[in-house]
Amino acid sequence: MAVDLSMPVLVVDDYKTMIRIIRNLLKQLGFSDVDDAADGTEALGKMREKRYGLVISDWNMEPMTGYELLKEVRSDEGLARTPFIMVTAESKTENVIAAKKAGVNNYIVKPFNAATLKSKIDAVFGE
Amino acid sequence: MASQSHAAVRAAADGLSEKDDISLVDVLTLAEASIRSMKSFIDSLDSKVYDEFREIAQYIQKTKSEIGHLQANDLRSKHIPEAGHELGAVVSSTEEATTKIMECAEAILEADTSDADAYQQLVNDKVMIIFEACSFQDLTGQRIAKVVETLEHIEARVTRFAAAIGAEDIQGDASEKEKKRNKRKKDLILNGPAKKGEGVSQDDIDALLNG
């Protein structure tokens, strides 16, 4: 399945700088419809208003973490099938296992580069 | 001294038990021996209690002195707030520099390349701004060195205090706020960035996800 570059992507991170970095990388990869949210609660609100083709989320945010967001998304019938990539500095084995159990599609550890982001997006969409 | 007194009481008591006719003098002798025996006991008790109180007073005095050396008010009002300000300045300056660098990179990516000379000039200008922005590293290095110095200052005082009073650690949270924070960290698996050499690599993560 080819990656649809016109699909809306939601970037969730509490650091504006990181949002800007990911936005620029996505732009370079060809994505044109990119929104952002500063934490899980804001992201969930946006996801219930607009159908996103991909969510790229940080883990450590307040008040709602990316891990909680992932579990909320997977337990919501309308959102459950949304592809979800965790991009985080949390690099302990227990984090990866917990995210896998919660239904994450891919997991990128910070710091990362454009090639890693592209390969993980491609992997999620089966390219 | 005490055993002599006890022996005197016992002798007086034995003397009385052997007599059929006990005089007032005999009773007074026994009473005097008993009082002498009790006095030596009370005297020894007074001295022991006095020594204990003196030790407690010395310990309180020493602890008071060590609390003074801890300079808790100085740490709370000066060193810790200063370290907080330094770290705040590090966050601001790194954010400011990153924003400048990204603005330059974005401007280069979006620039019109049809006029080669103008494009070259723009790239040169933006690269100069990027170089200038990178100077934040020197300042943040100095600010972080000051924070490390503060931590060493606190460590030295706390270590001295703990050793002086023979402190033993009690497990648990110091406050409700700390308790909530630690519970959140545990429940939501918030470990933070791993130290160098710790944590798993991207390859390990890929293997875990695909395994």
C-alpha cells in the first residue's frame, strides 16, 4: 500500500521546537496536511473532529501522555484503526513492550533523522 | 561500695533474726544500714541519669551546630533559586538558538533558486546567522557548570550533616506531591531520556516490535 501524502497527519508533542522539526521533515517527505497538538487531551479532541491518516506522538507530556493517548485511541471504536507512531526519548525496554501491547504501529527513539522517520512511516503503510 | 552497704544490711538483719529480744537500738541500726544502702543506690542512679542528660545535651548542641553548617536558609533562598534561574536560561537560549537555526534552514529551503547570485547571497547570510546562533553552546556550558557547582555545594553540606547525626534513610515519599509524582512516573512508565549506554537502540526497538 503506497503512502498517501495527502492524508492528514497529527503531530503531538509538548515542545514547539520538536513539532517544528517533525513538521519540516514531513514537509520534505511530501506531506502537506499536518496539524499539531501539545498533549494527549488536545490530540484526542482534534482526532474526534477530523479523521487523521497518521498520528505521530511523543510519550512524556502533561496532562495526558502519548501512552495514555494511544490506549484511548485504541479503545475508541471510531479511532481504533488510526496508525500510531511513538516518537520519544523513552528508550527502556519496558516502554517499548508497553507500547507494543497497547497497539503502537511503530516506535522511534529520539534523537532520530529523516531517513528513520521515512522508513517507519513506510513500514506502517506496508511499503 | 554498694555491696558493702548490702552486706551491712544483711548482717544487721541476720543479727536481729537470731535475737529473741529486739531492742530499739537494733531496729535503728538496721534502719541506718538500710538507709546507707539506699543512699549509695540513689547516688549511683543520680550520677547515671546526669551522665545521660549531659550526653543528650551534647548531642543536641552538636546537631544544632551541624544544622547551622548545613546553611539551609542560604541554600533555599540563594543557591537553589540561582540554579533554577540558570537552568531556565539554558532552556531559553537553546530554544532561541534552535528557532533561529530552523528559520534559516526553512528560508534556504524555500528560497527562489532562479537567480543564482541572489540565492548565493541569501545562503551566505543565513549560514552566518546559523554560526552566530551556535554560540549559545559556550554560554549554556558556563551556566550548567554553575548549576553543577551548586549541586556539589549542596552535596557537601548534606553529606557532612548526614554523617554528623548518623542519619539512616527511611524509604518512602517526602510529601504528597512527591508521592503523586512518583506514582504517575511508575503508572505511565515515565523514565525520561536514557543515559549514554543505557536504554535500547533503534535496532533493538525494531526487533522488539517485530519479534
